Amino acid sequence: MGDAVMRAVAVRGGSGPAEALEVVRIPVPEPRPGEILVRVAAAGVNRPDLVQRLGLYPPPPGAPETLGLEVAGEVVNAAGRWREGDRVCALLGGGGYAEYAVVDARHALPVPRNLDFVQAAALPETVFTVWANVFEHGSLQAGETLMVHGATSGIGTTAIQMGKAAGAVVIATARGRKAKAALDWGADAAVDATAEDFQAVAKEMGRVDVVLDMVGGPYFAKNLEALNRGGRIVYIANLGGPVIEVPVFRLMQKRAVVTGSLLRPREADEKARLAAEIERVVWPWVEADKVTPVVERTFPLEAAAAAHVLLESGGHVGKVVLTP
């Protein structure tokens, strides 16, 4: 787009959202071969953005320094299978908090016909994360039981719905009164982790086969006891503590698998493979309204700091989205 400039959110110093985030004018990015340029209509806000703002999660090599891991909008420059004007949502290495973003054409997916751009922008980061961790690393199968911690987050609400769409029983845990909101998204049981014992609930329901955990250390022992033999614990964050103590003999008795992963640093080819599988398996669930993005609130680009404050407070259910 030549010398065109756009608004984007940059990290300018300080740790608090208000002092750290600033809307700046920077050149519109130029797509490289195999990339599309997207006019951003909406951009999802995610916890990795908060960690990057704090200086603890730098973007991978070649990714923009500006924030934002998922967008929805219209294609401006065609590449691959995409043509100008196509409606897409996409997973990014960074740069989504902006009016335009460049995307590896293989990491974009068509906006489902039953969703608007705000809903579509709430999908990529969560769906990619849940697919990779619950269904690939966790090997969840129909008829098994999935336990989702942090179940009212964007990833949590998505994991509940994807688990149910796949034919699993889902136990959801969250803190306080928010736990019951998980029932609205299809969970078979909801546990208030501040007042109830999720291990006991899991035992009453026949134990679980897969645990999706973003809490970390404090939950490990109970997760292990909640598992059926051959169960899998999958970590995607450690909000409650980064270290677990493993009772090795009990792990052996359970024949348990403990694993986890990060999405952002994965190779481009691997993300392309995930995108193809998600379009094949998950997109039909979305179009059949079995998986519906849960959006708590939208903010204009200039209010990115307020969006971060809301996400950090933990008072949201589902996703927070910016609308450039």
C-alpha cells in the first residue's frame, strides 16, 4: 500500500496497561510471498498479550512487535486461495491490534457464514489451542470425560463446547459464581473451585480421561487423583504456579501422561497443518452452532488498556475483542 500508515497498539514502557499501551501510527505492513493483507475489523485479546506487555513473552522472529494474535476482517491483497474481499479470520504471530495485519495465507480460515467479524475474531487463538492440546496432545475421544479448569475463560468456554461437540462428558471448574455460567455452554457439571472439591466431583462422575489445566502447580495432585488409568493432563498455562511435584509411583499406577504446549512459537508449517484440521473438523461444528464464540465485551482500539484491565481482573466470561 505504498506509503500508507495505520493505527496500531504498541508497548511503550511501564507494566500497567495505561502506561504501557499507546496507539501509534506506523506503516501499513507489506505482505511477503504467501501472505495476505487483512483489513482488520476485530482483534481478539488474549493472556499472552498481557505477558508480552510485561516484557516476558517476546514475539517470535519475524513477527511484528505490536500486540495481537488473532484477527477477523477482509482480504486486501490476495495470496494462496484467498481473493480480495474474502472474509477471513486468522492466527497471527503478532500485530493484530491494528487497522491492517499480514497473515500467512495458510493460517487464515473463512469466517463461518453464521458469525460476524467480532465473533470470528474470538475463534482462532482459542480453537487452535483447544484442538492442539485437548484433541491432539490429549487424544480426547467420544465417550470420554474432559475436565476443563478456568472454564469461563475464552479457551475454557471453547473447550467445553468442542468437547461436547466431539461426544465427551465435560466437567468445568471456575472460581466463584462464574462456575455456573459453564452450564450455559454445555458443561455436564460445574464446580466452584473456591468452595467445592473438583477431585470429589470427578470421582462421583467416574473420573476423567483428559484434564485441560491453565492453573498449574496447586492443582496437579488432585488432577492426578481425578484421572482414570491412562488419563492425560495437558498444561497450557501456569497461572497458579509454575512448578509441580510429581509422585512418580502414583503416576506409574495411573499410567498417566502429563504434557503441555505453546502455540505461538510453533513453526509456520505446523500452524498450517492445524488450520487445515480445524477447518475440516471444527468449522462444521461452528456452522452447526455447536461451537459458538462467547464474547464478554468489545473495546475500540484506543481503549486497549481498558481491555487488558478487564482481562487481568478475571471478571469476564469468554473473550474480550478490540474493534479497530
